[in-house]
Amino acid sequence: MVRTQVQLTEKQAESLKKRAAQEGASQAEIVRRSIEFYLRAGGAVADEERRQRALRASGRFRSGKRDLGERHDRYLAEAYGK
């Protein structure tokens, strides 16, 4: 293995620490898995692929809210605590 150093934001470091604890793995192992996943995926997802994924997901889920089309911004704000 090659030793390297990376800089993370405080939020990233805390999230990484929690994820490692949840999975019973080292932080380094989580980083290695993440890098492997990224490399296998070919890096960032192209815009067109992202659009196609969104279109495929469209209509597959039900919220149970009859006014979602009219109040989607409000529901998003509530969901994200804004």
C-alpha cells in the first residue's frame, strides 16, 4: 500500500468517522472503498446520464400528498429543515 495524505472538511471528517464506526471498519478502508467506487464508475456522472437516471426514477414513487405538484418547494424545505 501507498501512504497518502488528504485534507477533509470538519464535516467530512466527522461523517467519515461515524460511517467507519457504523461499519466496523477503519477510516482508511472507507476512503479506499470510496475511491474504488468512484474509479469504477468512471468518475463524475455525465449530465446526460444524470438526466436519464432522473427520468427513469420519475413517477416510480408515491408521496401520498395530493398537492405535491403545487407545494413541492414547501415540502422540500420541510424535509431539509429550512
